[in-house]
Amino acid sequence: MSVSLPLVFVLGVIAWAAIKFLGTRLWVAVVIALFGFWLSQTVLAPVIESGTRSGVDVVNGTNR
């Protein structure tokens, strides 16, 4: 049985847990989210996407 979760959902849960249990301030989470949003508009976006996909493939045990 496999369960498929969007990466955005998983990251959202991690952010919520960090705010709730680690005492991370909400403004820090907002700044990190904005940084990711702005970074996605740069020339580094394809490299980051490729690295993320490779990491997810390693975790899932799938090879292309």
C-alpha cells in the first residue's frame, strides 16, 4: 500500500509543528516562505527542483 502526499502538504505540517512545538515565531516562517517564493523566480529554480525530485526519489526508492 502506498500513500501519496504533496510535498507542499508535508512542508506545511513541518512548519506548523515547528511553530507549535519548537517555538518558532510565525514571522520567521513567513520570511522563509517568502524567500522560497522569491528564489523560485531565479535561475536556481531548475537546479532546486531537480535536487528535490532526486531526493524524493531516493526516499521513495524509485530510480529513473
